[in-house]
Amino acid sequence: MENKNWVTLFAFLPLIGPLLGNVLVGDMLGVPTIIVVGVSGLMCKYATSKSEYLGRMAIVLICTIVGGIIGTVYHYNCVSNDFATPIVGAFFTAIQAGIALVCMIVGALLVGKEEKDRKNRAADR
């Protein structure tokens, strides 16, 4: 069951992006993204198969990207409409999506290993 702790870590790691975005920017725009990513991460903790984990992490990945786009558009239209805002927003959204994608792959590998171990233990009985 030690893999479950790693799976949990990789399920919640994508929260870093929206949390840092809220702290650095100082508004509450990322809260819906944080809630959805957090709930999806919690669901990933209890995934029993690789496909189930990948499906739940896909929600995390999509919400991370959509949240980054919404945040960028909001800041461009309401806070500072200079040329750098979309570039910086796209850069940070890409970093957040990259973190979520890596977590998705590593977590799926861990869940797959745990699933295989469980099948091997069942076959040994």
C-alpha cells in the first residue's frame, strides 16, 4: 500500500499552480480551479485501476488549462491590458498543464503497478 501514498502525492501536486497563482496575483479567481482540482485529486486517491485514474486526472488537466485561460483573459481585460499579460499567462498555464500531465503519467504508472501487484497476490492464493 505504499504506492497509495505516492499516488496521493501525484494526484494533489497539480494544486501547486493555481495556489501559487492566487498567492502571487492576490485575487480569488483560481478558487474554483483549486476546488475542482482538489476534489478530483481526492477521487484519484481512491482509483482502483489505471483507466479510472487517468480519467480522473484528465479532469484535473482540463481544469488546470481552462482555469489558466480564464485567469489570463480576466487579467488582460480587467487588470492590465498590456502586451505581456497573454504571454505570461500562456507560459504559466503551460507550466501548470505540464505539471498536471507529468503527475497524470507517473500516477497512472503507480496505480498500474499496484493493480498488477494486487492481481499477482490474488493469483497466488
